[in-house]
Amino acid sequence: MASPRLETYCCPNRDAATQLVMNFQPEVFCGVCIGSASISLLLTILQLLPKKGQSPRKMPKASSSSTILLLISICDILGGLGMIFRSSVWLGFPGFIANISVVNGTDVWPSTFCVGSAMWIQLLYSAGFWWLFCYAVDSYLVVRRSAGLSTIVLYHMMTWGLAVMLCVEGIALLYYPSLSSCENGLEHAIPHYITTYAPLLLVLVANPILFRRTVSAVASLLKGRQGIYTENERRLGTEIQMRFFKIMLVFVICWSSNIINETLLFYLEMQPDINEMPLKNIRSAALITWIIMGVLNPMQGFLFTLAFYGWTGWRVDLKWRKREIPWESMSSSTAGENAYPSPVNYQSNIHDSKKISTTDSQQTDEAISMLSEGNTSSDERLTRSSPIYQGW
């Protein structure tokens, strides 16, 4: 699981709340993390593999949105691998891990492993949060026809730059001036927790707003495409709204336990003695949410693939061939072909007007197709309602 408590545990003089959760059935907890991460890893890869009998969606070029979806899955896969590796070492070499608690120990490898594995997990899941935020931004920009494949460069700079900067800054503040003297006060821990949970809270607050604005813009596009708002258009808008709802539902399910657990542990840290009887229920709630985190955090990868494009089936096609990614979305043409030919005469003006209308309709259909990708019925209804299908 991904929690700033992993880095805090690397401090030999860790706080009592961190000691409480990390020492609660560590074998069981590591086994839960390995099992959940392994299941999610296998199912996520199964979702991404090509399937027999499925024809890939043919689009002119890859889009920034399809690339973002792939990068979110990659971050989840690599983060899950980090959890499996860390928990496996924890279970397989208990003597090696026990040296982390030695304040003046000469062996630096246990602390190096503790810090390195925790940073790996935290960095990748933080990057996944930033990519999810970029997906919400890109969805809105695509509908507004302000996005293209070139924007992926800006997303890369923002995502990896902010993820690395916040992770390094939080770790540096936590372990200052040295690993043996960290966690001497909340002034070390609080900045680390803020840098860890900032992207998570950003997704919880900003993504619903962006998704809501995108759905409103989609409704305007559907109404303006043919001047009417038929049952097909209404159903398409509903499916896009449900797609965004599923994404946020998965995110809330997988990470709400982290926020609850951190709130409980911070409350315990503020108490003179966390072992007092009146705090028994709070301690129990913290331990329960700690185990829940070990189950739900790694499952985000698989649940996100279900939210992105549904269950793809078990029949894997191992005959590799060049093909489009299954969730391939709108091409960068949404931002192109805006140059209009100069009018020559009355007949050419009529022809060019029809051509421009057709191009705008194609761009609208591609934008809607990107937002409803993975839904076959939506694609069929979109094709049938397209002006090109109707013989414009």
C-alpha cells in the first residue's frame, strides 16, 4: 500500500502511532499486500493484452488521452511491483528488516532499502494521481478543441516534474538533518505528509469539477451537431457521465481509507499516551483501516481498467501484431484542419461550407468517441447519427 508511514518507519526513532500500525501483524499485513498487488497486477495486464475476436479501433493517430490512460496503468503496475518486492523482502528477511530499528547501526543497507522502496511506491502512485488530473484536464480541452497530441509533452513535464519535486522535498524534510534524527517533531513529518497527499486531494477536489464541466460541454456539442437533442445524444451524454463517475468512484474507494487512517493516526500522535483505554476504539479503527489500505490501494490498477473501458474478457490473443491500442481515442486532428480555403465564386463557397460543416461534425464525433471509448454501443450510435453516415 502507498502511505507516508512507509517512509516514517525508516526512522529509528519513529513516532508511537507509526510504531502501532507497522508492528500490527506485519506478516499478515505483508501477505495481504502481496496477494492484493499480485491479483491486481495479473488482472491489469490481462485487461491490457489483445483479445481474440476483437477488432481494434481504427483511428488515424494516437491521442494524448489514450496515452494518459496507458501511463496511468503503467504507474499502477510499477507501483504494484514495488509493493510486492518490498513486502516479499519484509517477509523473507525479518533479520534484515530488524536492523532498521537500530539507531547507531553500521549496516546502511536496511535503511537504504526501506527508504528506496518507500520512495519508489510513493513516487509512482503520486505520478498516477497527477496523470489522472491531466486526464480530466485533457478531456475538457478535447471537447473545447484546444488539445492535441503535442500537449502530452506538457503533461509529462508537469506530472513527472511535480511528482519528483514533491517526493524529494518531502523526503528531504523528513530525514533532515539525518536519518537517525528524523521524526523528532511534527515539523519534520507534516511537510512530508502534505507533499504526499497534495496530488491525491487535488484529484478529489478538481477532477469532479472538470468532469462536470466536460459533461456540460459535451451536451452542448451534441445539441449543436444537428440542432436537435435526440434519444441517442441523450444516451451518449449519460454514458460519458457514467464513465467519469466510475473513475471517481474507483478513486474514492481505493484512497478514502488512507485519509481516514491518517486522520486517526494524527489524532493518536497528539495524545500523551496512545495506549490509554479511552483511545481503544480509535486504535482499533486505525488498525482496521490500515489493513483495508493494504487491500484497496494495489487494486486501483485493475479497477481503473474496468472504469476506463470495461471488462475485456479472458480470451487473450498471443499472436502479436501491430494494432491500435484498445482504448485508442480521438486523434490530434481535433486541433488541426482549421485553415479554410479562400472563396472563389458562389459555387465554391457552397462546396466549402459543406466541407467545413462536415469537418466540424467529424471533429465533434471524434471528441465524443474519445470520451465514450470502450463502449461498442456508443460507437455504433455515434456512427449512425453522424452526418457522414446519413449521406451529408
